[in-house]
Amino acid sequence: MKLSFVVTTPDVTGTDVTAYRGPLDVFFRQLGQLGYQGVELMVRDPAKVDRAALKELLAENRLEVALVNTGRVLLDDGLSLMSPPGVQREKALQRICSLIDFAADISQPPPQPFGPQINAGLLRGRIPPGQDRREARTWVVDNLRHVAEHAAQRGVRIALEPINRYQSNFINNAQEAVDLIREVGADNLGLQMDVFHMVIEEPSLAGSFIRYCDHITHVHICDTNRQAPGQGHLDFVEILDTLDALGYEGYLSAELDVSDQALAAERTAQYIHALLR
């Protein structure tokens, strides 16, 4: 297993982010020194990101891109996969395809274990009040098939992330996500598990990792209070032992809701590396 940390690119302007915001050169250097192998990039609009400069910083600090996080596309711009036919859908699909292209372009050999990835958590959208759920699901399935086809052409995987019921009203748990993956029927759809949401929605963390292991391509970690692992009540010995026994070789990516992200990165590295030894 590898360790990564969620970092915003400069195009992200929202203030309420569960990621590091600030000078990337300083933070990438810190992550490299702490033994991180990758970063998860929270991106809003790839057209506003200097890819050449970013690739240079990644190479200098020997960091991979674990995944491109797409949540700000919904939160900042209101674009999602839950768009009916029309102008808004075209805007959403264009943006998502640009994120797929970004993920493919920013990836450097050797690629991370599951290849370049973007996620689809909040990006799936929320079902509007009064909207027929079956029709809304049809929109998501159609749009996912479209972007998954583009992603396959670029060698990119899309990881569906279940979001807990208090933050989303569509795809709250792993079984619902796997059902959607099967309905879409694209080979490059995977499953992103987030222990924060799992604590709320899954009957057993270890049990869900075991049950859905064949689909899992990315894992978000934090503690019960969404601070660094070791600062709350989660049993990370059980979590890591389970993933190790399953042969999971992907990333553990720290997505934390803390004011001091640099300190949280240090605490995460010290705690997780000690357990992985």
C-alpha cells in the first residue's frame, strides 16, 4: 500500500475544503520528506492549471498522482453527472472529460497501481426535490457511460465514491455503488472507499472491504473526527491488516478536515508508516 495526501490545485477557490491549500512547492517537499509516495489532486478546472509546472514539482519530489478529486466541480460550479439533456449536461460532460484528460496527461511513469484515476463522489450530483429518482438515475447512467468511454480511450479509471446520507441522497453505500457500476457496465469503473463515510453507512469496515475488494481502486482515510489517523477511535490496525490480507496495493489517501494540514500530514505519515512496517 502507498500513502498520499489530498492537495488543492490553485484553481480551487472555495474556502471549505478537506485538503491542503497553499504553495505547492513547499508542501510537496514536505510530503516527499515524510515518505509520501503520492498526492491526490483536488481540481476544479484543469484549463486553469499549469500542467508543466505541476509535473515538474511532482517529479522533483518523486510524487505520483494517486487520483484526481472532482468534488469541487459540483460544489463550486454546480456541474454534475446528474444533468438532464441540455446545455448544462454538455457543460458538465465537457468539464468531466477535461478532468479525465488532465489525469491522463499529468500521470508519469511508472503509473500508480490502478493507473490514472478520477473519482465520482459529489460529482454524481444530488437528486433535486420532487425529481423522479428513476429518471435521475437514468441521467447518471447515461452520462457515466459517456465519460467512461472517453476515460477508457485515455487509459483512465473512474472510481465511484459512496457518500453518506447526510451529504448526499444518491449512492450512500458500497452496495449501491457496485450496483451502479454493474448497471453502467464499463470495465474502467472502480470503487473508492472512504472510512469516514463507511463508519456511517457500512455495517462493518473490514467486512465491506472484504466483500467489495474486487472493485476497490482507492481508499480515503481519516479518523472518526475527520482528523489525522490516530486522533480518534478507528481501529487502523484492523483496517490495514484487512487491506493487506486482501492484497490491496493501491493508495491510502488522507482527506482531513483540519485547519493545520501540514501538521496533519506529519501525524498521518508517522502513524500510518508505523503500522505498515
